[in-house]
Amino acid sequence: MTEQKTIESPVSDRVREALAVTLRGCEELIPQDEWIKKLARSEATGTPLRIKLGLDPTAPDIHIGHTVVLNKMRQLQDLGHTVIFLIGDFTGMIGDPSGRNSTRPPLTPEQIKINAETYYRQASLVLDPSKTEIRYNSEWSDPLGTRGLIQLASRYTVARMMERNDFHDRFKAGTPIAVHEFIYPLLQGYDSVALKSDLELGGTDQKFNLLMGRTLQAEYGQEPQCILTMPLLEGLDGVEKMSKSKNNYIGISEDANTMFAKCLSISDVLMWRWYTLLSFKSEAEIAALKAEVAAGRNPKDAKVALAKEITARFHSAAAADAAEQDFINRSKGGIPDEIPEISLPLGEGGAALGIGALLKSAGLAASSGEGNRLIDGGGVRIDANVVSDKGLKLGAGTYVLQVGKRKFARVTLA
């Protein structure tokens, strides 16, 4: 993480505060002295700085790990600066080679359109939509044309392009590099020229592309943007970065109860890192909470507060409260207030149904066999009572079935 340098006076308290907000949780701020000058100029002139975040809509859904950069954008937005949410509809058709050891397949225009709409809808749960400028890089990339693209390419050398780690490694290994992959960082850098951005944010894996923007802005006679890189968020396991493929993620479209419960599952150590990167509480508030825990307060209290903050952000405060109560009920073996209602027919001639078949029909087990295995493991309850008899049959009536701590259904047999 970037260490805060001593700021040369005179610098106002407001600039100092803005710098502290910028540096919170970040990996690098490049260069810090230029950012301080931009902040001071903005304060003196009353002109907001232009903060850019570019995202290629490569997938329809995002998880809370993706929101680390969005959170930083919101913090800077709350300071009064202009946030530009740039959707890379043009560059998405090329494919970003960052961190890859093979050519990335481009997306179709149809995929990009669908994903872009979903991206912005989800990002709006973090950013203030009324204060967010939405742009698409096809606005200037399409009109650039062949002549303009050749002129753009003339402003950067192959030698410098090969300094990029993934290009260097692939070339050394004899892995093919398509010429169009060199175009991607040039176009991302040109986005900064078109938008006249003062600061561009991105993950640590985007550093080369972000620096390209600085280089091209200078080439086009603009004041170069500053760069702010944010770390990759560790997932629920506290080890690997958050990823759907590793199943250690929280999707921002997941239901409130699941989101709350997943947040509570993280370790006490990881909780504080999540506070820094995901919470909107001030650093002073987090420090005070940490001191209380160190003095003997149950760390679960802090974890519950974090879980409720995150759940409320993507749902509502009422949903977060309900999720907390639902978690308490489940922890005590209680039954949530709202569970799926299912009506099922009895067997032929009104015959009772076996518990394994019933769990399958209610969607609580993939098969009757799995239902029986769950019973063997003590994970099945009927009306809060543990089921131990796999041969149990149920006649007409209404029953609350529970599998594990989270799966419930109120089943009526008739």
C-alpha cells in the first residue's frame, strides 16, 4: 500500500482530507505529488476533477470484489468530483490481454449490450447515479477510423509494448500474440485523452493500461492523469482472491439472507481488511471499533455491523435487519418468518409419501438418495425436530421441512 508522504505546506485541511480518502486501502497512487496539486487547484478554482473508471462488460454479473474500485469512486464522488463510468463497448470487442497467456476471444455486440446494461444497473447500487457521467468508448473509437488508429499507433513503440509482463512472457514462451492485442492498451489510453481525465482507477492488474493513458495524454498535449490502483479483494476463504470459479464470492445480486450469512462467515482478521476496502465508515470510526474489540468487545458485533452495512447497500436497511433476524432464528434452530410455500399431492389413493421422495419433490434435495444421506447426517428436520428414520412416511397435513441451516419449505400434502 502507498505510504502517505509528508505534504509540503501550504496545503489546506480539505486537500489533506481528500488525499487521505484517496489513499485509503489503495496499492499505489502515481504520482502522489501531482495528485496533491490537482486537488489544490480544484479547491482553488471550484472545478471538480474528472475521475475515470473503465470497465469492459465481459460478464453479466459482478461480485463484491469488483466493487472495491467502485467504492473508491463513490468516496471521491462524495468529495464533489465528477465520476465517469466508462463502458468499454468498443474495446470489449477486442478483448483485454491483461494477465492472460493466450489470445482473449472478443465479445459480440449483442453480448456487450446485454452485459453493459447489467453492469451499470449493478454499479448504481454503489455509485450515486445522479452524479455519475456514463460514457461509451465507441463514441470516439468508432470515428477514429483507420487513419486515426495508425496515427495513434505511431505514438508508442513496440519495444515499450513488450515491456508489459504478459506480452513479454508469451513472446519468450513462443505463445502467439495477435497484433490486435497491441491495439487494446492504445485505445484504453486514448479513452483518457478523449475524456480529459485527471485520475484513472483500476485493479493492480491494469497498471500498464492505466499508465498508457498518462503517456498518450502527454503526447496529445494534455496534463497527464494520475493513477490509482486498488488491491484485489480476498474471498470468503481469506486466501484466494474473490472469484466465482473458486466459489468464495458474494454476488451483489444474491438475496439479502444469503449475503448477510456469507459476510458473517469470514474470519475476524479478514473482517478488518473488508472494513477498509468495502465499508463507507470513516477510518476513525473503524479504528474506534477495532479498539473496542481489542479491549474485549465480541468481534462478532463488528462483523454483524459490517454484514448489515453491505447487505443494506445492495438491498435496503429493512432487508438487512430482516436478514439479521433470519440468521438469529436459524442459529437457534428457529423457523424464518418467510419460507417457500409448496403444495404436493399424496401418493396414489391418498398414500403417505416417504421422506426421501418428499425432500426431492420439495426441491430440498437433488434426489431421494441424497435426501436419505442428509437424514443420515442429521441434517433434516420436520417442524424443528430432527429426522432419524429414513423410512418415515408423511400423510395429509402441513409440515415445515428444513435441510441444514438455510433451506426451508412449508409443504402441504393433500
